[in-house]
Amino acid sequence: MEILTGYGTVTVPDGAVVATIGNFDGVHIGHQALIAQVRAEADRRGLAAAVVTFDPHPLRVLAPERAPQMILTRRQKIEILASLGVDLIVFIPFDREIAAVPAEEFVRRFLTGRLHVACLLVGEDFRFGRGRAGDIDLLRRLGPECGFEVRAAALRTLEGARVSASQVREAIRTGDMGRAAELMGRPYVLVGEVVAGQGRGRKLQAPTANLAPENELLPAFGVYVTETLVELEWHPSVTNVGSRPTFPGAGFAIETHLPGFSGDLYHEKLRVRFLQRLRDERAFESPEALRAQIAQDLEGMRSWFAAGRRAGEPS
């Protein structure tokens, strides 16, 4: 897979492509269905499958107060798109200058002049260009003149509602990790480097890896059944997200406990897969009471795995 960054000076790929355009944050099941159509059409034509996306999100530039927290890191997005069979990803660095490009110029200069699009698949509600003036009708009008076909992709629905990144964000924000997994077709994964903590977990006989998260969007405060990737192996774990109210002034932390694991994880970059919320975070009257609750949390984790559940299934 090839990754390009740019707009007017981006290096053009050899030959034409079948492409789609969007933010693709979360790369949820709706995005996956669209990309599957792109991949199938590219195979039929013997062309490369391309995804055009923006970095940062346009609202980060145009209306920072309304900009969403990103579900995925840039690396996560690349890895997931690659797993879906995308041959080419083009990141357009979004800024005020790009925002001012008229829709027709974007089609002629970029889609035709740079990307050599042979077929473009977008949703019926796709909008682009200055003031979001461009739409699928404009694409259909310019397509024949510019030498590419335009197809409207069916929007994926779940329980009668269109699947969206906003739905995914709401599920993660409220700690509904099963719903998030259902919408994304996979569990939410947090990436973070292990940093030094204060050793409280070890004193409670439940040593933890304290993570400095790279993801912008974090789950609701609480305790979760998770799996943590260490040396290419997923280990059952319990993760607390929150302010550790039993210890006043402790501050926010994401702490992951891997039962039975004794290796040194400091400065390692871990991936934590969130599977199920066990409970709210709350203050305990003593460290001993917290220790007893941790034992219950671990039993809840073992029961979840023993039942053979997968993320997205009801508890």
C-alpha cells in the first residue's frame, strides 16, 4: 500500500484509480461497506483502490469549538484501511487554503489532474469544496466531461438508523463498548505508552500499566474488561479509566492490570482492546475495600471470557 500526502503537488500514482473520499474516522461498518465496493470495482477494472481523506478533520480548522475528538490515531486508520485492501491512501492536509478551493476546481485539479480517477464512489449526501457547495449532482455533471464515472454508494444502516462516526463516539463516550464494537465491526482499541505511576496498584496486589493515551476520544470513566497486546499476544486484562477517587489528588489515569503477567512494560507502547464495562468508577472507604472490589472485578473479567463472549455481544 502507498501513502501520499498533499494536494496540488501530490505525486500522482501510475495509472487510474477507483476512489472514495471522506474523513473515515472510526472506519465503521458503513465505511467498510463503501470501501468494499471500491475494492470490488477496482478489481473489476484492474485498477488501484484509493481512499482520499483529510488531516486534520476540516472542523478542526473551520470551527474548532465543534471539532470532534478523533476515534482513531492516524496510524490506526492507515492500518485498518490497509486491512480492507486499499492500495492508495491520500491525506490532504486541510487548512484555510484547501477550504477555499471551489468544488469544480477540486474535481478538475485534484480528482482528474492529480489522482486520475476513473470511478468515484461516494454517498448520496456527500458534500465538498468551498462552503460545501459541491455535491453528487455536480460530480455527475462533471464526471463525463472529466473522464470518470460517479456512483452513489448505499448508506449502511443498523436498527433502522444510518451508521455514523457520531454514533461510535457516543457509544465510547458513554462506555457502551459492545455498541461501539457493533458499529465498528471490531472493539475500540486505545494505544498508549506505559509511563511511571505511583505504585498503588502493586501495593494493592494488582500492579498496573499506566498508559499515556494517543487517542483523543477516551471511554467513560469506569472499569472495563479488556485485552492488552504484549509481544504480539492478547492478554486478558482489567482497565480503569478515571480519576482514582479513593486517593484524593491522584488525578486522571488509565491503568491496565494483566493478571499473571510479570514483565517490565515501562516505555512500551501497548494496545488495549475494550470489550465490556464492568462498573462505574467510585471512591472506596479504604484501600482494603478497593482491594476487595478489584478481586470482584477480576472475577467479572474471568466470567466474561469463560462465557466465550466477543465484543459486541450482549452480556
